[in-house]
Amino acid sequence: MVEAMDSSDYFESYQDLAIHQLMLGDAPRNGAYKRAIFDNVAQIKGRTVLDVGAGTGILSVFCAQAGAARVYAVEASNVSKIAREVIKENGFDKVVEVINSRIEDTILPEKVDIIVSEWMGFYLLHEGMLDSVIFARDKFLKPGGLIFPESATIYSAPCRVPSMYDFWSDVDGVSMKSFSEKLRSEASHKPSTVSVAPEDILADSEVVLWIDLREVTLEEISGCKVQHVAVATKPGKYQGICLWFTCTFPSFATEPVTLSTSPEDPETHWKQTTIVLPTEIEVEEKSPIAYELSLARTTENPRRYNIELGMLDPAEVDHPEYCTCHMTKCILVRAMLEKYEMESLPK
């Protein structure tokens, strides 16, 4: 169980300039937003934009550079003072108005055509500000207006977690297995933010949650529960579950821009989130790995979520129709489906 943080603590934490330094140094994050905004110049030029949680103002400047007629940069923390300086430094103080306020307390003189926000937290939802974006959408966005990003997806996959399992049998000639057991026990109750190497992912990813920001409600993001049967794509030690997310931006003239925090893509400041198993399980290629994953808001703080991971017996749960695992029932089903498909082909 994570320790709760109230709203004032949340906004005060964003007054720490080191947090903004970390985000501004995140090239995949900045690049995705900039590409998405400049790919949509025709939709932004001459329009009104609302930047929810503007921080130091970089997204507001991108929108002004793309030709927005007016940008309302709403930032609840005192970093809004820096945003004003950054916006003036870039010559857009006549276009961008910085408003030091929670979006929920903000009054605007008009509806807006576009909302931009970098609202994502760890594994998308944890300590994020999606609630505020939904509020802004419902109160300020014109019908048919655009949201950057417009959709987001959480993924999960079984993985190795070498930092929790390797090395401990011989630490400079000293066995530390008892320490590693306690370390894993603690980590299994509190997800960790780490960088997961692509080679440590043991199976194809599964979708945990897909969010359409144009329509999603608060109730729909209060929690979710999924059951997955993953199939190992390689032999290895199943030591945990890895979570990551992607965000997709509106697109009219080009391929949609996607910001990805996958282990396969360049590292972002979000990295990945791992849930560590208390004990590892050796799996072979094509072994089924069944698990149940739930995300639920904490009662203490709606900006925080609890994750629960349950390990399931692959023999006792339903498998996908085209499951590629090595269990006899799935081999027989695949054979029957393949036979049916062959018989259905034109003679």
C-alpha cells in the first residue's frame, strides 16, 4: 500500500525544479508533443488552446509557434512564475496567458478549440492528472474540439527482474540470499519504477486499459481488472510483470504520432513499472503464464492507484481462441481451427 499524498502536497511537489529538469530533458516526451503539434498546424493556426498543467510552459510555446491565436496556460504551482518568464523569453507573452490556478478553479472568458496536456503519471495513471483533463474537456472544450493526446493505452507483460534476483548468491564472496528474499517481499507489495531491458520481456504484451480522452468518464478510470494468458516467447525466469503505456495524438495529414514508454523504445523519464514476484518461476518457450491484474484508485487520494497481481493456474482459466501455448487443449484447438480454415478456402 502506497502512502497517500493530498492535493496541496501534489502541487507543491511540482515546485521542485529538479522534476521539471527531468521532464525537459526527456527527448522522446518533448519530441512527440512537438511533432504532434506541428503536424497539426492547420488545425491549430488561429485557434484557441488550453494547456492543462502547463508547468514551465514548453507545450504552450509549441502551440504559439504553430500559430495559435490564444493559449491559456493553466498551472497550479508556483512554477507558473517561471512559465511567464519562459513565454516572454520566447516572445509569446501577447499570445500566451499564464493562469496560476487549479484547472477546477479556473474561469476562462471563452471555450477553447484544443486542449493540450502532459498529464501522464507512472504506468499512466499513478500520480497523473487525467481527472483534471476530463474536467477541462467537459467545461472548456468546444464540441468536436481536439485533445493532445487523444488516446492512451496501458500494456503488461511477464518479465525478468534481474536486479531483484541476480547477484545475491555471491556479493563479493558473501551470500545475500536472505536479504534478497526480504527485498523481493517488499518489492512485491510496492511496484518499482525501473528501466526494463527488451530482452527481459518474456512474452508479447497485452492491453490492460485503453482510454479515449474524447469520451472517457471518471467512473471508467476509477479502476479495472483484467485476466491474461501470456505465452512465453523464449525460455527464462518469470520474475514479475512489467507495465508501460503509449499515448496517441490527433492526426489529419500524417501518420499519428505516438509517445511510447515501451522497453523497446527510447527511454523516457517514466521508464517502466514492475511488480515483482516473491519467487521466480522457470518457463520454457510456449509456456502459458496466467495472471490477473487490477488497478484501483486509493480511497485516500484519487491521484494514486493500487495494483494487485494474482498468479493463476494456466490449466484452470480460459485461453484465447488462437492461443499458441504448448498445452494439449490449445494445440488441439489450433489444429481444428486450421483444418476449418483450409476447408473454407475456395476449391
